[in-house]
Amino acid sequence: YAPLQQEIPAKIKLAHLLSPVAYVKNMESPIAWIAGLGDSINVILELLGIGELLPSNLIMDCLASFLCNEGQVTQGICTNILFLLAGYDEPQMNKTLLPTILHHTPAGMS
């Protein structure tokens, strides 16, 4: 073991050794409180489908119904999300069907 201790430093030119710079136990900011909610936040993110490729579930359907109806301030965001997935074609976009389209998006994804 002793010969290895002399050989290894001779072979290393540069080392970037990183260690934890902070511990939640010693924090006094609101981040410590948020970090304590980690399990609850994970459950909420799983329900929203975060981590999935284009999730389609009950919560996303409810959000599409609530946020994407005609006349809603957030309808532009819904339209842009659909344009990102399917391509931009605003003259052909039927905004009254937007909630229905988003209920079925992504159809046929595997």
C-alpha cells in the first residue's frame, strides 16, 4: 500500500475534487423549508406527469379544459405548446377546438 501512495501523486497533474458545500441542516433560508417538502413535491410532479414524454392524464386534461378555453388569457400559451409539438400554422388553427385537441395530444405516441 505504501508504494502506491508515492506513485499516484506523481501521475496526477491536476485534480478537481468537489465536496458538498452546504447542508440543509445548517440552512436558515426558505430553501430549507422547501427542501423539507421534497416527498410532497415529488408526488405532485408525478401526478402532473413531469419526467414523462408528453404526459396525458386526468390532471393535464383538467388543466387543458380550464386554461385553454376560448377567451382565456392563457389560451396563447396553450396554442404555442401545440405549435411546438405539431408545427406552426396559425391560420389553420381552430381555437374553439383547442381544449379538445389538447385532450388528445399526444395521440399515438409510443
